[in-house]
Amino acid sequence: MNIKLIAIGKTDNKNLQALIDEYTKRLGFYVKFELDIIPDIKNVKNLSESEQKIKEGQLILSKLSPTDQLIVLDENGKEFNSVGFSDFLQKKMNSGIKTLAFVIGGPYGFSEEVYQKAQGKVSLSQMTFSHQMVRLFVIEQIYRSFTILNNEPYHHS
């Protein structure tokens, strides 16, 4: 199985980017992982929240192949502890899907079209984090899941 993380806008904090790069590199030992960054939409000041979500949604959906299984990272999604999330990933791998795509939405969330395409919603926390930090948290949790599944000493229960 391949894992893809789709996110909108670049990470402009070099320290966060260094950590994202580190965990992306570590993940490469376990799974083919791709971080797909969609550039920020230009002239958003001229768009309503709804119009921005629709434009971002079109860009997100353009990054998916028909067989990708999409999971949106959404504050109203299912919450997991780290072991539960590793079980979630194991079930996805066992199901035989080719690519599992996680997506981080823009500042206003997702368009209705993205929600309709999604096969699930996952919440990292009830707290709100910056979009740049969420990237790191997601990649680290995917890495942590693979260390749990491989009985490696990274995670302590």
C-alpha cells in the first residue's frame, strides 16, 4: 500500500519543514509515502469561504486517482490513540487498497465534493493546530503506527 498526504500551502517554517523531512525519510523504510503540496490559491481575498473551499476541493480531487481511498483530517472525525490508529492502518493495508490518501484542508475545511469522495474522517485532536503543524503530526503518527506494527521500541504504551 502507498500512503499519500495532500495539503494546501507550503510550510514556511524551516524548523517544522526539517522535522517533516525527517519523519518522511523515516517512513520510507516502511511504506511508499508521498507528501503532495497544493500551492495556495491566488486572490483568496476576492473569494467567499464557500468559493475558496470549492476551488481547494477541485485541486484536492485532481490529486487523486479513481482507486485512491480518501481520508479527510477533520475535527469531527474519529479520534484514535496511537495503537488504535496503527490498527486502522493495518486494516487498510489488509483490505488491499493501493493508495490511502489523507488530506489536510484549507482554513475553512473541505468542500461538499471532497466529503462525498471521502471514505472516512479522522481527527487528530479536539484542539486546533496550524495547518503546517498538522502535517508534522500526521506524518509522525503514521511513522509511529508502523513502528507499533513492527514491534519496534519507538512507541511506549
